[in-house]
Amino acid sequence: MKILLVGNYINDRQISINRFISLIEKGLNKIGHEVCRIQITPVLGKFKPSVRGWGKWLGYIDKFLIFPFQLRQYIDWADIVCICDQGFSYYTGYLRNKTHLVICHDLLAIRSALGEIPENPTSWTGRQYQSLIFKGLKQAQYIACSSEATYADVLRLTQINPNRVTVIEDCLSEQYEQMAREEALTRVSKFNINLDSPLLIHVGGDQWYKNRLGLLTIFNYLRSQPDMGNIQLAMIGKPLSQEMHQFITINNLQKHVIEIVTPSDDDLRAFYSIATALIFPSLKEGFGVPVIEAQVCGCPVFTSNRSPLTEICRDAAVYFDPQDHQSAAKIIAENLLNHEKMRQLKQQGFINADRFSFQRMIESYDKLFKQILDAANSSSSTKTAIN
């Protein structure tokens, strides 16, 4: 079949979503489908490539006024259109007569705009923007959710027919696996890290729900636990905020916290492969890919006792309350010092990560696309017969 994948806006620089779309594109091509991927390219936005200030407003013109013309050029070609990020659900308005699907990774922004998440207040313009996204999502013919938690949010908020919604969990990149220790050590050593001391890592962006300041607080308490004085923390992803740097300075953590800004995929895999553990204290998540990436590389996982992380990791992780910093530090310390527990976490992680294979996700989308198209063709045949 001919599948049109609608990607996101290039200037938004959503690395994880772009990687996900690339996996979908590669997998569908591999099993014989004809796939075309289009993204919202900056036209006016190229003069101010930013998600803030004038860049944001020029981006709105690109998204709402310019891209629809490009989208219309491809609609007739496709058998089915897949909007790969719920953040662009407002394009379902152009797809009312075309079989289509929206992939929903989370509803955190919509829930924030609705006032359900007070710790993430939304501006007036943000609420209007999320309202358009929400309206488009409710108009979608079908929705695929990346986790059971997101599925529950979609049904609760949209009130659409459950037959139009399904769950297809995210996956690891194809052949994502633990790196040989010698290669991993060579890669990590270039970041000026003391490999003789225990190394904790965190992987994530600068979104509020990643709880990175909370992580630093937990780490500060952790260092006060017995036998934890020499432990290190590598914070991998987007640059740390000024508030985080101030916290590090005030608490004399400069020698213990290492900032690793957007490393290569291979360097990230090296960190997973040699780290003592991943600490992932998110307040909310749509899925939480880093916990699975860590597990498949043999890195024990300590994460929040909240869905969907409990759903994704099952019994292959140690859980804590991400907002009870002292208790979290105590739980982490006790388990880090328990060598048998750490060995079990590593082995359980390998087993758990097997559930999230690239092949499993692609086969699931392939099956869903065929079901959707068969239903559309059946409906069309019925209407023709009636007429």
C-alpha cells in the first residue's frame, strides 16, 4: 500500500520523534510498502529558526498557512495518511475524505492546557494552540497510542469510540544492543569521566516533566548516604538550565555532576553499556524510551513509581517516588550496594527489553494499516452498493 507519513516541523528539533518516524519509515519500506515521508519545512521560519519569540510565530505561519498546500499535493497519492505526532492532529481537518491515523505519544501538553497539570502552566496562546490539536485529535479516524497510560488519557479526554483507538508501544532502534566493554570505555573516556568510580546516568531533554532539578536533589541526598561519597552523575541530553548550574555550585557538586550535551547515538549507547545504573525520575511520560535503551544495554534502571514507567519496566526496575527526594536517595543507595539485586536487575532488564523489538512494532503497524484500509474499502463498497 501507499503510506504517507506526516512528520513534524524541522525547526522544532524534536530528535526523539524524528528518530521514531525514521524507524517507521524504514520498517514499512522493508516489508514492501511504498512510503513517502513529508515534513513541515521552514519557509518563513528559516529566517528565525527558533521555537521562541518571532521564530515561534513564523513557525505558526509555516504550519498553518503554507504546509497545507504541500500536504494536499500528496493526499490523493496515498492509500492511507499517518500523522506521526499528535502535536499535528489539526491536519486531520484536511483528511476527512482520506483514510488516516494519528500516532499519539502523550497528551501532556493538552492536559496542561486543560489545567490538569498545574505544575506546568500554559499561556493563553499555548491554550489556543493545544485546543486546535485537541479538536483535530477528536476528529481522527483512528489513533495509535504508545502506551496504555496514553490510551487511557485519549479515551477519557476525547470520549471517542474505543474501536478507533489502539496501543502500539514504541520500540528500540533496529539491532540496538549492548556495546563491547572495551569500545564503550574508549568512547566514554573522552568525556573526562573517572571510570574508577560508580557512574549514574540520566538521559532526557529539558521538558518540565523530566524532573532534572529533582534528580539533582536526589543525587545530592544520595551522596550523603553511606559509601556513596564518590558516586558520579552524567546528565545526558539538552544543556542544563541556569537554575541547575546554580544548584550544582551551591552544593559543591561540580566534580560529581558531568554535563553531556546531545552525544552521538553510539556514545549514548556506550554510556548505557558501562554505567552503574540509569536514574529516571520523570514526573510524567508518554512512554520513556531511555529505560528500555538502558535495559537492552545491561544497565540497571531506577525510575519513578508512576505509569507508564511501571507498565514498561514491570518487575525489571527499582521504583521510587520522584518527589520524595530523601526517600528516593535511600532506596537507590540500598539497591546500589546490593550486588545480587543489581545483577538481577541487569538480567531482568535484558528479558524485559525483548518485548520492545523493532520487528514487533513494525508488524503491529503493518497489521493496523491493513485493518484500517480494509475497513475503509468495505465501507466504500457498502456505500456504492446502496447508491
